[in-house]
Amino acid sequence: MTFPAPGPRAPVRPGGAARALVDQHAALVARARAVIDHLDSVAVAVAAWVSADEQRRAREELSLVPVARLGETTDRNLRLAAVQAAGYTTAADLLGVDVETLDAIPGVGEATARGVMAAVDQLARAAVALRPLRVVLDQAGLPEPRAARDLLALLRRFMRVSPLVTPHRQSLDDYVRFAGRATRDAAPARYAARMLLTLPRARRAALEAIEQLRAWDDLLATHDLPGVVARAEAEIAVADPTGVALADDYARRSAEYVTALQQIVPHVADALATRGLLPADLVARVESQPLDTRHLTVALRGYQEFGARFALSQGRVLLGDEMGLGKTVQAIAVMAHLAADGHRRFLVVCPASLLATWEHEVHERSDLAVHRIHGAGRAEALAAWERDGGVALTTFEGLVHVPLDRVAPRSDHAPTPGSADDGAAAGGAADGAAGDGAAGDGAAAGAAAGADPWRVGLLVVDEAQQVKNPKAARSRLVATWAQRCARVLLMSGTPMDNRLEDFLALVDLLHPGLSESVPKHLGLVGPEAFRRAVAHVYLRRNQSDVLVELPDVVASDDWVELGAPEEAHYRATVASGNLMAMRQAAWHAPEGAAAPPAKLDRLLEIVDEARDEGRSVLVFSYFRATLALVATDLVERGVKVHGPLTGNVPVARRGELVDAFTADAAAVLVAQVSVGGTGLNLQAASVVVLCEPQLTPSLEDQAIARAHRMGQVRPVRVHRLLGADGVDERIVEILASKREVFDDYVRVSSLAQAAVGSVDVARGDLAREVVAAEQARLGYGPWWDELAEPAPGETPGLGATAGPGKLDGPG
């Protein structure tokens, strides 16, 4: 079906010409209505499924609540004995019962009836909130609960059809409504003879309707609505995947399924969690911030939209979302909005290991051009970015090669936390006149050389905790760039590793001196006070708050008894005071030993169990020697092993290793916790093994988050292999007492100079404490004379007999 091109045309007279025009539009109206109805019916079916599932979950929970306990939910004196006598034994029995039915029971009365039903409604709502909808895959790889297959099929269809229809929904609705009415009014004009017998008013209406349909011809040709309808019809005709194919598709793209679900049933997301518990006035400002997504090719989840609006509204912020929540896509959304607003250049600084991830994400999530200013072709990429604009990617080390003197300085009136022009840059005001100091001189020098300065619309610093030391060269360079750029987005899932001063340093990088303006006494009244003080700068949401679809993490501490050979070796390492050797002793077995080390034996059991269930496994260790032992032993047993993934593996090769691991079923990836624990998406695995406890708590969190992140559809099992009565036990004890307070401050984004000492988990202190405790337990004298730093030129190794304060590297 084709429609005439816009332009002057001869009048359409009643009869054949009018009949062709009316019939053509009537057919298209019917097809467009069918497409709209189909999409709406899918959305209604999804909402009905969710409603039925909520009722099912509420009934399951309320079946455990005796009617006699309903009185605990209210101060009223409810006559519950009469309700029970009528046959209602649990709160679930009262679901769907109306007040009139209860009131009719002798001895109940209207007050009790209303109070009981209010209590049941309150409990049902709480039950649904406490048991959010989750679809996971069972051991056979099929959706659990099984009824969720219908939901996934509906969502898959919605995901295929909605992108074709929703962008044109308003035009289609208008066309169906107005053109549909015009085809009915124009019906008399289909035949000239009939038109002669039509009353004057209906004849005039028919002629007007003919003109309306001719006007629609022009709009249809301009906006290609017939093509939209045809493409949607073709997609609707395609059969949806079923069974294992549907489950596999969900396993690969579960985040997209959840996004589609939240588009249809918005209440699935928790609004408070989305906002990161920010003050109400700030929330209102952020939510009123426009967000233009025309350059994005992916739908954002609610909390991701809020994060992007927060960055746009506030201008210079630290996004501290827990790992796995999509900080990268939120940064891309900010750049996409600014690109729509006329900004041309954006700069991302990140570790080398994340360059490939960033390049892939920008390509997949937006239509922005990306330039990798790193390695071979760096000069050409830089020239292309300067000329054409887009997103430039570079490393902390490579930032020195990006010419700062070509960048126009930001306005003196850059956004400050809580100021009236927090979002000044939203309107481009922050791209004003030169700043002061050396930055302005550099720009002037560049301009004087004949080169027009250009502006960076947004500076993104990923893994920003790597520039927390203000004295380091990379930190000073990033700070200089931050002073030059109006908009800065720092991103870190762990803005504080061990010391709260690290967080202060990042805050000051954004807004120099801000930390000094925070009254230090606030630390004495708890973390919430500090959260309010830095709310305009810092936004953090946790997985448990916003990713309600994520399956659970089931963590277990697997304690093993060291065999005689390992125990003897361990005692020797304690005597030497070498902490790193002590931590590896449980993996040591002499040549010709009758049995493998106890930890290796337990690891083999875990891997065998995972393979039987079709699960892939991540094995993390700080030590390369341990990884080599694990990989060799597993390969000898016929296990598909990828890695070891260590710091020596080139960045490009790391991505290849992850892709190969993801493609394999029931495989094992062995990785250094400091490498595999950051910047890699490893949700293909649902079993995580930590070969030893880590000295920095966030290292373990990062490692687990590689698997337990958006896109994971199976419960994640975490095994920490721990040697009993030894260094592992000492580390766990010491860290546990300090981490409780530390976690409280991290998770609520709060800090206090007065509290820094009480939550410090510095590695040197930990080494002294652990070694001293073990030497005392085993009867060795203290080695305080060995706590000094290594002598000049000395590099402690794994076999060195360094003192307990000498933290040997990972080998």
C-alpha cells in the first residue's frame, strides 16, 4: 500500500477516486489498530500475570499468619475469636473477603470487620514488598517458578514489538482515532449516486472527511506510518522462542527483560531506592532535570535515569553505585543528553583493562562516535576526536598525551554543591570565560599559538578510587583536568577501600575545600548526618535496593584442617614472619605427598558439584602460584579451564579470555582477585571460590560482584576457603571487628574525620597484628625488629624471610 507524495493534487470527486481513498485509509486504520491492540494486550497480560503472582506470594505468606495474630497490627480490640469460629484460621483465608461478609458473622461487628480487613490488606502489601518478583534459572536451566515461562514469553514479544511502535505511538493513536472517524464520515462519497441521495449535512461532512484523508496522505508519506505498521506486523508474525531457547535468551539478556517489565509495571521498582535516599528538595530538583535520550540505543532503568539526571543537575558528582548497577550506561546517558544539547566532545579516563569495555558499551548503547586514544593509532584517534568530536577513551597514564592547553577553561561560576546554579552546565552556562591560575594561562597559550580552544562537555573518571592520593602524579593530572572541565563525573563502586580519607580526597577533587566545610562533629552523631552533608555531590544505590530481580548470594565459609605437611610448612612460615608465605601455606604440598592440600581437595569437590549442575566457576586468589597450581590440577582432571587471568595478561587478551569463558558451559576461570575482580562482567558464572581471605575487604566484594550483577539469573554461591587454626582465622577475626563500622559508612555514603582511626584497616597494621597473634599462639617470640620497611634495593619475594611488616607481592 503506497500513499501519494506530499504536494498539490487534483480534487477527489465522489465515486471511484473517493472510494479508493477511503478504502485505502480504512485498511491502514484497521491494521494500525490491530498493531496497537496487540502491543496493549501483551502489556495487559504482563500486568495481569504480575498481579496474579503478587496475590500468590501474598497468599503463601499470609497462610503462615494465624488470625489470632491480626490484633498485633492495630490498637483496636478486635473480636478475632468470632472470626476464627466462622472457619477463618489464617490471614490467607480472609483474602478476597469483603467487610459485609465478616460483619454478618455473629459476634464480629462492623468495627472488627473493617479492622481485620485493613490488617489483612496491610500484611498482603508487606508480603509482596518483602518478596519481590524474581525469575531465576534452575539446575536444568529453566525458569523458576515454572509459571514464569509465560511471563518471559510475553516480555520477549513486548521487547520485539515495542521499539517499533512506541516511538510512533502518539502518531498512530491520532491516525487511528481521527482518520478512522474520517473514513466513516466519508462513506457516502464512495459512490456518486449515493452522494446525491445523502442529506446536505452528511454530504458536507463527507466532503470534509475526504479532505481530511487527503491531509493524512501528506502526513503518512512524511512520517512513513505505513512502514511502521508493516514492520510491526512482520515482527508480530515471528514466532517467539520457547522452552530452552527462551531460557537461554533470558540468561543472556535478563536486564533487558527486567527493564521491559518495569516499563509495563512501574511499581516493580522501589522509588526510594532509586533515589539513593537523597533529601526531598534535591530529589525534586533532580527529577525535574530533562533527560534527552535520542542518542541512546538502549532503554534505561528507573534508577539509571535518576542517576543520569543527578549528574546533569549537579554538574560535578561522584557516582558510587554498588558494582553491577550500570554506572557506565548512566555516564553514556549523560553524554548522550549533552550531545543532544550541542556538546561535541567527551573524555573518559579509566584503567587500561576497561578500555575495551568502554568502547563496546559506547558502541552498543549509543550512536556516539568513540575514539581510543591509546596504543597504536593514538595520534590518529586524537586528531579524529579533535576534528569530529565524540567520546575519547584514554588511560590514567595516557591522559598526559591529550593536549590540555587546547581545552577552553570552564567558567568561574562552575556548579557548587547546593548552589542555585548546581546545574548551570545544563544550559551550557558553565562553558563561559577563562578560569584563573595556570589553567587559564595554558588556554591562552594555546589560543595564542593559533589554535581555537575547544570544550570538553563531560570528563568521566572511571575507577576513580585510583586517583584518591592527591600527591600521586596521576591524581594531580586528573585534578588539573577536573579544574578545566565544567562537568565531571567520578565513578567508583568502592570510593573507600580502607580509609575514609580516600572519600574526602575524591570529594575535594570535585569541589576543592568542600570536605573542610563539613563540620567534623557530625561524625559523632552517626553516618546519616554526613550523608546529608555530601548529598549534593555523592549518589550511591545498592544492588539489594534496586535490583530486586537479582537472585540471592549464598555465602559459606569452608573451613579445612591442614594436613601434616601443610602444618609443618605453615609453622616454618610463621617462624620467618612472612605473612604472604603464611597465607599460601595451606596450598603447599611436598613432592610425592599422598593427598592434595586440604584447600585444593575442597576446591575440586566444589568444581565437580558445579559441573554436575551445569554451572561455571570463578576461582580467585591473590597469588599467582596458587592460581597456577589450581589451573594445572583442574586441567589434569579434564576440566575446561580459562586463564590464569593475571596482571601480566594484556588488556585485549583479557577480553578474549572472558568471551571464551562465557561461551563455554560448566567451565572454570582462574584469576587474580586484583585483576578479575575489577572491570569485567563475569555473570556467566554462578559459583565463586576465594582461595584465601583478602586483606582489603572490598577486593572480595568486587570479586563476588563480577558474577552477582545485572544479568545474573541464578543464585550465586560463594565459597571462602579458610584454613582452621591459622592465619586465615586471624585475618577473618580482625577484619570482622572493624568492617562492621566501615560498611556502615560506605553503604550510607557518610564520612567523619573523627571516626577515621576507628575504621582504618591499613595493611601494615593488619600484617603486624596477624603475624604477632600467630607467633604468640605457636610459641615464637615477637619479631618487632623486623617490622621496618625493606632495606634500599631489597624486593621481598614469596620465599623471602621478611618480617611481618613486609608485605610481599602476589608473585
